[in-house]
Amino acid sequence: MQTNQREKVINSIEKSFSKQVQKDKNLESAFLLVHSERNSIHLHIAEGAMNPKQPAYMASVGKIFTSVLISMLYENGKLSFEDRMTDYLNPELVKHLHVYEGKDYTNDIKIKQLLNQTSGLYDNFRPLLDKVLGDPNFTISPQEAIIWAKTHQKPHFPPGNGFKYTDTNYHLLGLIIENLTSIPFHEALKQFIYLPLGMMNSSVLHYSDPLDKNTQHLSDFYVNKNKLTNHKGYAGLDYAGGGVVSTGEDLLKFMKALVSYQLVKKETLEMMMNDKAKYGVGIDYGYGIMQFKTVPLLMPKIFNVWGHAGATGAYMLYHPKMDTYLIGTFNDFSYERKGVKFMLMKVINKLRKII
């Protein structure tokens, strides 16, 4: 790779990123990290009201952390992916949780179906988000969010008979983690991931503080111009479905450890990738892992990446062919789809010229 060409491409990515943030009146801040040891690339920039060292709320990117914790418990013999979720949860909480067309399927839901979003359960996030936006004093616990959804919503299909992306599945996984470790979810994250990897500037939104007490304050994130950064009630709604707060450098530590089998064994990660369902056109969903796949005429092989994305335009992805990590966020719900689109079309498209 020629140094001049690499610098031109990196400068072009920087300009595209800055232009994207500056031209969009919805955006207050964003960050981008591109890392490839093989190709001597490490770009970490921020735009707007944040700097690269500031933590960001990563929304559903947190699901991959939850799935890794569950997979660690699997490797330690604490559970099997084939186990029924009811074996590890409060019977009253999950009583009649999945009643579809008059039949109760609650006891049929397997842990793996929570992980790959095939349980058929309803989503509690979007409906309750409206309540959060409408009331600055609204609070809810993960258990209450599950009960609310059970009371107000209906399942979509019997377990294993379809795909429905829902935070309810990941709330339940968070509670399973708590029951098996006998510590709160945020403590499990700290004990099993943050501490071992030296993720000193990471936390869980409104549940914990970073290990480094000098960590900068969380960058603001928005929904329809509503700043949700300090809304305490939002944290219980998100929880194990996406409460991770972190910096680009800390997230890079996590992804590098996952890719190199430091967090879970190769065969476990392969299981997490391969036991998947179809999320949408060109996207499969494994155990908390989104996989962007080739679609003839629509998406060339060069765009094949895996990881996770979030509603704030957040993403944490690995490109195997380029051996490149792509991490960032736009801190705004208007970028739920546009965040990944920017990464694919603007960042990878430019990187392909030098990798």
C-alpha cells in the first residue's frame, strides 16, 4: 500500500464524516474510529459537541455484550443454549409470557431463541420510549418493562417460527445473567468484560460509573430533538438490550478480543454466528451478532461485515477481508439506518481503494 494513497483515502474519510455531521441539522455530535493493524490505519475523530475521548451511549450495540456474557456462562457450564429460559427466571415474572392464539408457549422458549430473536415475543422498547419522551419523571425497571409488554402486547408467532427483533428478549437474557452470577447485570459486565480487557472508560447507562474516575462525561444523545442523556427512566428501558456506554478505544479493545477468541472460544463464536435467522435483505442475526451479507446486484462482497448497530446511528463492526474495525455513532435516533449506510457507502467504499 502506498503511503500517499493511504493518506489521501484517510483524509477523504475524515472530510466525508465531518461534512455528514455539519450538514445535518439533526446532529449535535458524532465519532468515528477506523482501525486496521494489517494496513497501518488508526483513525479516531469526533465532530460537533464531543471529542474522541468522550464516551458515547451505544444503544443496541450493547446486545453483543449481553450475548457474550451468556456465551461465557455457556462455556463455564452454567447453561446450555438449548435450555428453556424458564429454568432461570422468576416463575411469576414469566407466567403466561408467550400466549399465542390461545396456546401458552412460555415453557418452549429456549435461550438461543432469545439470543437470535426467534422467540416470537413482543418488543417493549418502542412503545415505552413514547412514555419516556412524554414524561421526564417516568421510571421503569427491566422487570416492569417485561410485565408491561406482557400486559399490553401480543406475541408474533410460536417460538422458532420466525424472526422479530425485540429488546424484551434481551431484558430476559440480562435477568438470566443476574440469576446465574448473583450480581447485577452492570456488575457482571464490569467483572467479566470491562476489567479483564482494561475498558477503563466504559459503564452502563445510569447503572454504573467507569473504572477510571477521570473519564469524561457522556456525550449527549437525542430522539426527535429530545435530549435523553440524563433521563433516568430510559436506563431501565434499555438495560441489557443496549445500555453500554463506552469510548471508541474501549470498544476496539472489546472487538479485538472477541475476534481473537479471548472472550469466547472459536467454536463458541462460530456457534453464535451460525445459529442465525434472517433479519432482512442482506442481514442475518446470530446470537447478538448482525451479519451483513452479499446480495447480488444490491450489496457486493466488499460490504460483508459483522457486529452490531444501534438506534442512535451507533455501530461496532468487523470487516474480516480487510481485517478492519469500524466503530462510531451519530448520537441521534434519526440515524438508526443512516449510520450503517454511511459506514458502508462512505467508509468501506473508500477503504477498498487501499486495502
